[in-house]
Amino acid sequence: MANLLTHLARGDTALSNSITGISSLASVITAPLFLSL
């Protein structure tokens, strides 16, 4: 859905995909750390 909106807004879809991937990886790493505190 985000890629479609980025494409329709004539945004940088490669940048959008990169940010989505980085945030997904960051959430997988940081969520267990915060839950263990």
C-alpha cells in the first residue's frame, strides 16, 4: 500500500522500500530488547 501511494505521489519508491526494510529490521531487533527490560 505504501509503495502504491509513493508511486502515485511520484516519490522515490526505492527509497521508500529501503526505509521500510530498515524499519522492519530495527523493530525485530529492538522489540525483544524493550520487552526484556
